[in-house]
Amino acid sequence: MSFGVFEVRLAPGASRSAVLDAASTPPLALLEWSERDGLTFVSLQGVRCADEVEKRLAGVPGVEEADTVISGLQAALSLSPVRLPDVEAATLPDVLAAYQKFGLACIRQVGSAAVLDRVRAQCDEEVRELMSGYGDFRAEMSVEQQFATRGKRRVDRLLQPGSTARAVCMEFFHSTTLPALAASLLSDFLVDASLIFSLPGAEDQLWHADGPHTGTPYGFCAFVPLIPITPVVGCTQFWPCSQGRSLLGCGPVAAYLGLALDGLVDAGDALVYDYNLMHRGMANTSDVMRPILQFFVYDPKLYREDTNYTYTSGQSQK
């Protein structure tokens, strides 16, 4: 089975359903539909040549352009599956090696267990505050509260400089190898700390990368779960080696070919990934909340974080 991903540009007011009908007619099958920068991305399974898709979509009213296969997809599909033991690393050189090869590294019990207990206590306080004011986390992004919904029953709470919660989380950050990793990867860096809560009933996210592809690495994220991560409570699923490639809309291909890695780790472990790596949060089908401590470490000369939150970069601190 071969795959193709095509950029389809629709005329204003054109019917998306007509394109969906054409794309979903055998031997083609729609995997995913997404939009970015005015372009509609259609992921198709069962495509044997670009001409077949271009001919099919070019005949649909309202389609202005159906480009060729996105560059980088075929190279990504030639990768071998990567499993969690492949990305595990204990020493800084090994972490760097895994990160640079896969765009992902797993560090077991990355920091102080005693400080992590205090992080959990602060997390409980944040949850109580958010639940009292926003219920099931359906609220829109808020400038004052600095939190954003990331899909149904999933919220990302940015911790503000000067807050007790951020101070405790940054104490944990400095008990880990993450500052040394940042110093090895970036000429200068700032750190955002946030808490991500996925309530029971949270659904699978779409595949995505957290930041734009600029051609120059500029930052990484570290996820530190506060409870053990199981298939029932839900994990983060990664596509190793997808960083630096234009693969938006291609995520379902990773799962279909067995290239997706499930981040099933213990509380206190860290999953460190390139900010451009394709990933998605999985559904929480349990009856407990899934809390994760997140650090975003980036070079302020190369990146301004004004997309994932409502603040402007520069409020972060080391």
C-alpha cells in the first residue's frame, strides 16, 4: 500500500463535501482532513500515483489546485518503527544521541521525587481553581487565566512568573538534567512551565506539531506525568523522526504503518521531544484525571511563543 498527501486549494465558497466525496471513492480512502494557511490538506490511502489523485480532484467544482505529494512523506515512510526502549537514555550524552536521532528521548525518574510530590500538591490547587470557575474546560482561551483548551475536556494551564506553582515546578526543573540538555542544544534558553489536565472523557487529538517548521531547531518540550500512564488513562503518541519534515495531515499514516510510539511511562519519567515532532494526546477512558507537568524550553532569539498561549514571549524565565 502506498500513500499520498495532497494540498488542495478550494475556491471561496466551494463545497468541501464534494471534495470529500471524490476523495473517498474507491480506490481512494480519506484518512484525515485539515486546514492551514488557507490550504486544505487531504490524506489519502491507496494512492498509487500523483496523476490519479490530481485527475480525480481536478474534476471537482471549486478545486483550484491539487499539488503533488508533499515532500518528505516518502522519506518518513521509509523509517523503521521506533519503540520506547530505543529512546530511553540515562546519561546526558545518551539523551542527546536519542534526541538528535529520533527527535524524542525518555529519561526515567528525571528529577527529585520529593519536589515532584510538591508539584502534585500545586497541581491539585490549580485543578480546584479551574474546576470552580470553568467546569468541564469548555471555556475559550483566557488572557487573564493563561490557559487554553486543547480539545474536549483537556486544558493547558500556563504557570505565571511569581506564582507558587511555577516556583515549585521550576525547582523540579532544576533538579533534572533538562537545564544541561538545553545548554547543549540551544545557545540561550527560556522556560515555560505548564500543567496539562486531561479529564475522563477527553478524546483523541489530531496529529500535530506544536510549532512551525523554520529550518532551524529552536526548542523542545518535556512531559513529566504525575501519575503512571496506561492505555486506559491515555498517553501521548509520537511519530519518531518526524521533526524537520512537512507532515501536517499525514499523522494517520504513522499509526497505519506502525510508526507511532505510545508514551507509556511512569510518574516522574520525562518524555523530551523536538517542538516540531508530530504527536497527539490520546483519549482518557478511565475515571481519573491525567495530569502532566510540561516544560517548553526555547531560544528566544529564534522563536516567539504567541500561538499556543495568549501571552507574548519574554514572560518566561530560566
